[in-house]
Amino acid sequence: MSNNENIRLWQQQIAVDGDEKAFAALFRHYYERLLHFCMQYVSTREAAEEIVSDVFVKIWNRRTGLDDISNLEVYLFVAVKNHSLNYLEQYSNLRITPLNDDSGLAGLTTTDPAKNMEWKEILFKMDQEVNRLPDQCRRVFKLIKEEGFKYKDVAEILNISPRTVETQLFRAMKRLNEVIGPFVSLKMKKK
């Protein structure tokens, strides 16, 4: 059964039967991704955890209407974004900062320690540059490149036009290519 089929099944089980196990599975499936997304808006992990948990509590409390939602994944990301913005409005003295996560390094599987170190350097530099992107540009980049959302879904999540998503992704890619491109080229010439 595919992820989408599982999610749809959980969604139906929660809406129709009030199935707590299906709800727990849905929570586990989305929690970390939503937490990382929320950290792009709020400055503390604790606040992000509270926001994501609140979204799931509201989902549970309104579970009978859950079956009417056509794309639950987009719905959850939009809900987390809206709760994050409400939180920021309430506590406006907080700065928006991204979550620094080194999970991108976990995918390295080379047996050559020198190559492994070079890739770690490149990924570290890229992560730094992604975090330096303007807020909207960074969010678009992360949702598309890290979360795998389509342009249309990102537009819906961030409440912007698909053309703006395309423009912001182009800007992010151009900036990363300007900064990381020469660094990668230099590393590749050393081979």
C-alpha cells in the first residue's frame, strides 16, 4: 500500500470510526516534517512542538469532518503555517529562524573518507546558504527540494501564486549555484 493510500485510509478510519491507532499513525507520519516546517517560522523548538501538537489536537477534535479534506498533507502544512503566524503575531518579539538540522549528511555512503569529507563540506556550505536565503525563498526551496511538494501545493501552503513559487525557486537555485557552484567545481577539479 502506498503512502497516499495509507494516509487516505487513516483519514477515513479517524473520521468514520474515531480510530486512535490510525490517528497515532498519522501523527507519527507527519510530526517531524511539520515540526521542521514550523521551525522556519518560530524561533524555539518548544513553540514549534506546541504548535504542531495543537494542530493535531484540532484535527482530532474535528475528526468527523476529516474525510471531507481532499489533500490532508497540504491541509496540515497550511494549518501549521497559519498557527505559526498567529503565534508570531501574539509573541511578536520573537525572531523567525530556521531549524539547523544536519540530517542532510545522513545520506552520504561513500567509503572514501576524503570524498566523504568533501561532500560534508559542500552540504554544510549549501545548508548555510539555504539559511541565508530570504524567508519566502527559503521556505519555497525547502518545501520543494526537501519535502518534495509540487509547485501548486507549495503555492497553496504559502498562500502565494504558482508563478511566485517558480520565481522564488529560481532565485534560490541561482543564488545557490553562484555560491556553491564554484566550490563544487573546485572540489571536482581536485579529483
